[in-house]
Amino acid sequence: DHEARELARILDEARITPLFQPIVDAGCQGIFGYEALARGPSDSPLHSPLTLFDTARHTGRLVELDLLCRRLAIEAFARLGLPGRLFLNVMPTSLLEQDFREGLTRTFLDGVGLSPERVVIELTEHLPIHDYALMRQAVDHYRRMGFQVALDDLGAGYSSLRHWAELRPDFVKMDRHFVQDIDRDPGKGQFLGSLLEVSRSLGCRVIAEGIETAGEQRCLWSMNCTLMQGYLFARPAADPPRSLEPPVPV
Ligand code: G
Ligand code: G
Ligand code: MN
Ligand code: NA
């Protein structure tokens, strides 16, 4: 059908634009890194990554699309000379399949002279993990190569706490619904405070997503949660800022 043909054209012509959104470290008032977020061509019905990835899933081209997005993000990050770490969204299925077997992410990095120490693999929770032993093996394999691993969208997807306990990520990214209005909802604040304690005792760092207001930022800051991402700081962009104004004072 039409969308399948459109996807085929995008894949053949590598017509994906990687955008980058800063992750700030309010602790040292700097940019900690950037999350790469893919977009289809602006005039295409597959512009949004959600429709893009859905179409790929239904037509059996998910792993291929995921790898193309990753290669283009790595190339653009290096070409732009962005500072800090590169956070890459990775489908657990492609991590287990082609990439795991062939070490493609490593090959892409070697091609542009970036080291795996600069890269954090974000495991999305939109898909369930069926085989934890296998997933743990894959995660450990990437870690031995020098990559770090983040659990994405904690709280929004499938059995988050089990993923956290079994995969032992270096970072957990708190879904924006955990963070929204945190300065006005004491119950939410307590809940996040407890998760921050768990993460400290596991030696894992929390990244709060979807920060949109200075009130949310101040509240997180007061809880010693210093890694943040959201429209308050910057929207995803093809050529993102290399530095930002210092965060709102507490
Ligand atoms: O940028 P936006 O909020 O529209 O992204 C929507 C979803 O698409 C997010 O959940 C994000 O993880 C996913 N996504 C964006 N870019 C990529 C990518 O390059 N690879 C994968 N696997 N997912 C992506
Ligand atoms: O699922 P994942 O966390 O990878 O997706 C990140 C998505 O969140 C991207 O689509 C990005 O555009 C979006 N996003 C980033 N910052 C904000 C924000 O402050 N508010 C909202 N509503 N969305 C955001
Ligand atoms: Mn993500
Ligand atoms: Na996320």
C-alpha cells in the first residue's frame, strides 16, 4: 500500500533527519549530552517517528529502519561536533538481532571516529522483553565494548521495575508523566523521591524527561535530581545549541 511504498522510498534514499535534544546537567550547569530523535521527510505522511516506526513494524522493516536512524544520528552528531554524550534510542529487537550479531553500532562509530564511551543506548520500553537472560547478555556485551545503557520511559511501558532490576542500567529516564506538575503534587514528589533513593543505592543515575516549567525544574533540583531534558531547556533540533543559559536559580 501507499505507506509501505513511502517507507521503502525513505529507506532506499536514507531520507531521515536526526534531531538532537540537549540533556542538561544542572549540577555543573552544562550540557551532559543529546538524545537523537528521528524525523521522516517534512512533507511525508511518515514524518512522525511513531507512524514511521509503526509502518516499519507492520511491514517487517523495523530492524532496518532502527539501524538507519542510528547510523544517520551517529554521522550527524560527529559532523556537528556536539559535546558530551550521544543518547541513541534502540529497539530491543534490533539490539538482539542484527546489531548484536554484526556489531553495527560499533562499525558506525569507528567510521566517524567516535568512541563507545561517548554513547548511551536508550532501551525503549514500548516493547515487552520476552527473554531477560538474552537481553541481559546483550546489555553486558555492549557494556564490555564501553557503551552505557539507559532504560527509557520508566513508568510508561512494560514491567519497568523488572527491567530495572534485571538489566541494571547506568541511567533510568523518568517518563514525563512522573515529572509533570511535580511542584504542585506532593504525592508525585514523594514517589519520585523514593525512586531517586532506589537509583542511588543501585549506583544508577536518573534523567527526568519532559521538563516544561521552572517550577518543575526547581523541585527536581531540590531533590538532587540534576539530569534533565525538556522543552524548558531546548526542543529537538537539527542543529541544537552547544551551550545553554544557566538554569533558573533555586
Ligand atoms: O521525537 P518524538 O517525541 O516524536 O519521538 C517519539 C518516539 O519515537 C519516542 O518514543 C522515541 O523514543 C522514538 N524515536 C525517535 N527517534 C527514534 C530512533 O531513531 N530510533 C528509535 N528506535 N526510536 C526513535
Ligand atoms: O520515548 P522517548 O522518551 O524517547 O521520546 C522523547 C519524546 O519526548 C520526543 O518525541 C520528544 O520530542 C518529546 N519531548 C521532549 N521534551 C519534551 C517536553 O518537555 N514535553 C513534551 N510534551 N514532550 C517532550
Ligand atoms: Mn528516548
Ligand atoms: Na523517554
